[in-house]
Amino acid sequence: MLHTIEAHLPGLAAGTNRWRLRRWAALVPKIADQEPALKALTDEQLRKRSLSLRYRAKSGEPLANLLVEGFALVREAGRRTLNMRHFDVQILGGIAVFHRSIVEMQTGEGKTLTATLPMYLHALMGRGCHLATVNDYLARRDADWMQPIYQLLGMSVGVVETQMSQPQRRKSYACDITYGTAKEFGFDFLRDRLLLRRISEGQTDLLGGMLGQGHSGGDEKPVQRDPYFALVDEADSILIDEARTPLIISALPTEEEKLAVECYRWAASVIHEFVEDDDYEYDHEKKTAELTREGRQKVRLLDKPPALDTVGMVNIYQYIERAILVDREYHHDRQYVVRDGEIVIVDEFTGRLSEGRKWRDGIHQAVEAKQGVEVTVATGQAARITVQDFFLRYEHLAGMTGTAMGSAGELRRIYRCNVLPIPTNRPAIRKRLPDMVFGTAAAKWTAIVEEIRLAHDAGRPVLIGTRSIDKSEELSRLLDAAGIEHFVLNANHIATEAEIVAGAGRQGIVTVSTNMAGRGTDIKLGDGVHDLGGLHVICTEMHDSSRIDRQLIGRCGRQGDPGTFRQYLGLDDDLLLAGLGPDKSRKLKERGERSEGPYQRLARLFTKAQRKVERRHFRQRKALMYFEKERKKAQRQMGQDPYLDTPG
């Protein structure tokens, strides 16, 4: 197999990357040479070999010296317990991950199994080894699935989930290997930081109210060990898309913050009296609203509740501007859903609900006021850390994803990780069908339904990706009207996710999904589907990031299976407004309304708009990194803990 791997390297990597992969590929046959001897051992003898490696690692022998034997043990354990023998390309991926790399592995190539190799090797040190993924479902699934491999080799496995208590979390972190989400790992770090502060000040009685139910200060010991190794699954999503997300533990509210609730409610009730260009100016690129002189005059003349008498007029202007922003940019079943009387954010990159997260700078409270639910009190910060800053604390960092090479420069500069493509086990044979561009959304949806009908009649499974919950529901209504049976996978149907994904590759199955089907899902073809052409993927709109589009496309053509995909675009798509600005996007929209097209030659405009949005987000992440660096530097100079709000 070594010659097969090397045959793919020239097309995948160049320069230093090709040299690294060639050097690491030379280890693959050495690992294979260990197999005959290991197969002859009993389970108990295999476990003793593993314990011997652990002793050597803790005695100071470099882990790189133990890689060949360690990986061979994991491969044998996988064969015995799960009947899953690591492919040679998975071994190569594991070697790259061990050497602080973020590897790009295509859908269906077995990232979950690949992860067991570097996780086991680093766990030999007996220090904190964490595998971070994008949601609780994947963390629990992967931990339970891979646990037999680790257990056979004498390793313990823990999972950290959102609803766990402190003692449960501490037990999971004490295991050799811990699976969980980046969010939970980060929040536990902050809680531990606050706990140690309160213990030193003798104020553990205040901790319960600050950390919330299930995280009280009655159990006065940190849950985490010092960060040693983190393997980030879906690394581009967590380390790039989520990099700007601050993890914040709120402080107790003040009376002023409680008064703000009335301001949010009042602002939400009056903003429809304000007209763009007359009363306010709106910056479509920066997503900001600013009242004009006439708008501020209107604010002063509006009737206000008595509670606002003590609020400064400048602050009232800001409440109005924030309410305008929320009314324009934050939409139900797109950016959020309302569940049990609460606003729950929908992660734009994964399509999943982000439990416990809130928007900053009063945005969350403005959305609550807009929807007429109870407005929560916006509070100060007791502790905070960004996702980016959190993972930079680990002594060893690596990652895996299906879409990394497009962001290789950013990942190298910020996280000091090599970014390497790993060859597929079998050649990819998915086919891209010509893009389709329409003048209006109505024309686009009509064409999409017709393509679904044709593929469905042919017996092929079809996966349709949409940008938001409301658009997935809209397409569902159109399919109902056309008499096409289908399943819907979005944040409103999360309970049936596993069942829907398991059947999405069977003959004649039609699945409409948000980005939930784009990451962490492996759609396997049912009987007879291979001969029909495999899974057909329809992309109904380009996303702000090309990596999200590639993730959806990657659902077809797994492990050398056949598959096809097509991109549908419309001149009134949201991306054109975000990337090209209001003037040019308005002209394109008007052009689409005047004529049916065809507009295929305009497809390049969508790519241009997408690249502009990607560059803007990159600049924002760079600015965030600089801001966080300067903030921590200033706090350290003042003798403060950079992650907490008061001097240590």
C-alpha cells in the first residue's frame, strides 16, 4: 500500500508537506510488520504490551519512539473489538496528527477511527488528552463507538456533556481520554479558574450563583487537569468559524442592568416607525445602524415609559439602533428558534442549536424583546476566553476535517499547525453537474423540485442542503405539494437525526437538511444504489464560507462510491448582498425579476461574493486575536488574571 500512498502525494502536497508525508508514509509498512506477532497474542497479553508502553512513556522515553508499536497495538485492538482494521491512509493520517498537524480527510475516510491512534499514543503520558468536537451528540457517539478499542488496551474513556454535574465532569476528565465539545471544555476551564479564585479569597459561597445550577461551589475542587493534548474534530469549524466566539460566564446583575430590560422592550415596540435613509443609515457590510439627526429627533418626541426617565438619551439612541439591527439581521428559524419561551441560537455553520450560548452587546436581549419572550438581564463578565485562545493553551494541538487546505495559511499562522491532505483509500469519483443560476428564488425552487422528482423517480437517494431552518421548511412544503415523500433534518427535528441519517442513502429516499447534514454525518449507500449512480446532492444556495459548501458536497462519493452534486443559485440570494453590497445586489435582483435568464455565466459573481465575505471574516478574526493579546497583556501588567474580571 505504501507505493499507492506515494503515488497520490505529488497531486496532494508540494514542497515541505510532500517531504513530511513521504517520511511518515515510510513508517506505515513498519507498523504492518508488527501485525503477525500481535495477532498471536491473547487479549491479556495485548493489554500487558500496552501497559509496558505506558511505563516507557512515563519513564521519559519520547512518544515518537513508541509510535510504531503503539499504532500497531491500536490497529490490532480495532480489528478485534470492532472488526475495523485501520487502512494505511488512516495510519498515515494518525502519524500526521501526532506531529501537530491538521489533516484534511475526505468524507467516509474514517476520521473517528483515525483519531484513536494519536489519542492513544498521547494518553500514554497519563495527562489531559481531549478530543473536541462540535456537539454533544457526536462526542457521545464517538466515545461509545471507540471505547472498546481503548478498553482492550487498558485505557479509560470519559465524555463531558452539557447537563453533567461537577463530580461527573471531574470523573470524565480523570480518564485517560476525554471526549466533549470545545464549548464545554472551555467553560470548565473558566469555572475552575473562578473556583480557585474564590477558594483563595474564602468566598466559595458566592460561586453557586455565578456558575449556575449543577456547578455550585459545594464541591470545591477543579474538574480539569492541566491541558496537554487536544485533537479538534471538524477543526476548521471550531478553530476558524468559532474562533471569534467568546466563552463567557456572567457576573451577578446590577440594578442598572435590570432597568435595561424596560429599554429593550420599549425599543422593540417603536422601531417600525423608523425609515431607512430618513431616520437612520444602515451599513450593509459592517451590519450597523446609525440614527440620523431626524431619527434622534423622533426618538426624543416618542412617548416613553416612566422607567426610562433615568436613562441617558445617548443610551436610548443605542437601544433603538440595536433594535433596528436585530429587526433587519436576526430572523426566526434562521439565526434562532424560540423554544419553551427562550431564544436558542442556531449555529450558522452546523445548523444545530447552541444551547446556553447568548449573543453579546445586548443583541440577545433585543432579540428576546423582538419575539415578545421574557427579556433576560444582560450582565457583566466574571470570566471569559475565546475559543481561539483556549486551544492555544494546549501543549500539543492537532485537528481533523474534510475541509482544511483552503484555510491552511490561517491555521499555520495562528495555531502553528501543519495542514496536510491525506490520500483517500479509494479514488473519489463523484461528479459535479453544471451550476444552475436563476433570476428569482421562485424559479430556482421550481427547478430544484423538478430535479428532485427526476432523481426520485429514478430511485436515487437525494440530499438537499439549505442555509436555514425556514428555507428547509419552505422546500418541504413545496415537496409536499408535488407529492414527493421526504424527510426534514433541521434543529426542529433533532430527535430523529440518527434515524434520518441512517436511511438517507437508501433507494428513493429524499432528505431536506440544513447544515446538520454537512458535518459528522456519514451517509452509506443502500442496496442497489451504487448501480443507480449513488447519492445525489443538491446545494440550494452558496454559504458565506466555501468550506461549508464542500462539507455538504462531501456527503456523496464516500469511500470511492459514485455520486453527483449540483449547485443552484439565484440573483436574489443572500450571499450577493453580503459580498457585493446593496447597490450591485439590488441591480442583479431587479435584472432577475425582469427576465428568466439564463444566467449561468453569472455564476462567477457568487464565487467573487463568497471570497469577499471570507476575507472580511478573516480580517475580523485577526482583529480579535490582536485585541485578545493586548487585553491579556494589559491585565497581566496590572497583576490581574487575564481570564477573570478582578485582580488576583
